[in-house]
Amino acid sequence: MNTVYVFKSGVHINSSTIKKITKAYFEIVKKELPEEALNFEVNDFILEEIKAQIKSKKICL
């Protein structure tokens, strides 16, 4: 089942899109980090850094 998430801004995103982005995140982390860094602590830090950057600037792709 494909769920659609609706955000406060009015944006609608399919769960399949979220799954693709999540999969891509894990693929790049696995490729770029050494084996010993593939853990919760490091991933949590990376995600917090991403959140801090998102809050401070508009995302332009």
C-alpha cells in the first residue's frame, strides 16, 4: 500500500518516494563510511547535521 504523507506546508509525498530517499541515504553511508562507523551513533550524528543544515537554508536542487 502506498501511503501519501501530507505536511504542514501542503506538500504531498508518496511513501514510495520516502523509501527511495531512505534507501539512497543508506547506500551512500555504507559506501562512504568505514565498517566501524556503520552504527547508530554515527548515523544519528550525520542526520542531526543534515537537520541543522536544512533549518539554516533553503534547499535548491
